[in-house]
Amino acid sequence: MTQSLDGERLYALLPAVFRLRDAAHGEPLRALLSAVAVELSALEENIAQLYDDQFIETCAEWVAPYIGDLIGYRPLHGVAPKVASPRAEVANTIAYRRRKGTALMLEQLASDVTDWTAHAVEFFELLTVSQYMKHVRLHAPATANLRNLKATLLEGGAFGKFAHTPEMRRPESGAGRYNIPNIGIFLWRLLSLRPSCPLRRPCRGRSGRRVWRQTARPGLG
């Protein structure tokens, strides 16, 4: 850090009469102020570090566990790089506390701990209820539209849209899912990637038999 007061600046603040007398005696006062300036520099550096120690992003390594203790942080044994250090874990915990248990926070927490893609579902949104006419939820009709093939295929997973009657069984048993206090977290160990190799499509050959011909990748031709 930049030192605000060095020995020469301190010496220049003295009245000229004292500097003249000091020069006549071999400048012992200049040497004393140089020693004082070194201690002032150490004091300023310590004060600046104390200010930095108030924030998890800039605190010293030994301060991170103490900040974590203030917020009730408990160490995790995850393998994800995002939670590999106490500083990262405490910083994430502070962010989670500020977001007050929202669904997006649960998604981020699950993703940070497992390093997998995560999606949180609030199951009360999928309950069959009598809707309030001043707040109609068009995305949650009481009856399922079985003609909607896409919604039918997604049913039972993380992106299902069909409404359900409440289930009174506990979700720990693996049976109860759709109820007001229940939240589901879905994890994907594998990533969905676009095919990078050329695609092949079936077509009729010269002899009338089906053959597979190479086509361009989607969006390239």
C-alpha cells in the first residue's frame, strides 16, 4: 500500500527553527521521525487489513472460519471446485442467506455442491385448486390436455405441467410429491450436447432398398 506519511514528510511538517537546530546537532530528530514513520506505515497497513477482514472476499485466510462461525456455516464435503475452499463456501453461504431460501437459490446450492445441472420445482404450483378469479393461473389448468404430446412426455419429470391432487404421504418415502410444502430438486449428471458430426437421413436407393445418406448439420445447409 502507499504510505501516507514517510520520514521526510513528517520532518517537513516541523517548524523551520527546529529543523535548523536539528541540522546543527547532526539531525537526530530526522532519524527519530524516520523510525516513527516506519511504525506508522505498519499501523496503516494493519488498519487497512482490519477493514478488509470485514468482507469474505478480501479477508485473510485465517479470518474466513470466524466469519463462517458468525453466520452459522457448517463445512461441506463436496467435490465441486466452487466449494473446494472455506472462503468459497462461506461466501456462497452468505449469498444463500441473503436470498432467503428461494427456488433459484436451491438450484444454485445443488449445482454448487454437486457440480451438476440442477432444477428446483415448487410442487404447490402443480396442485389442482380452485383458482382465484383475480389471479388466474393459465399455466396450471385442472385437467390435463392429453393432445399435447410434448407436455405428456415431460410429465413426471422436472418440467411436467399437469396438475395433480395433493399427496399426503411424506416425500421421504419416495411416494408423496405434490403438496404445498414440498420442493423437488432434479439433477442431471450428463450434459445435453448438440451433435457435431454430420447427420444421416434415410432415403430410397436405386434398387428400392433404404439407404442412409449423409446430410449437412442443422443450420448449415
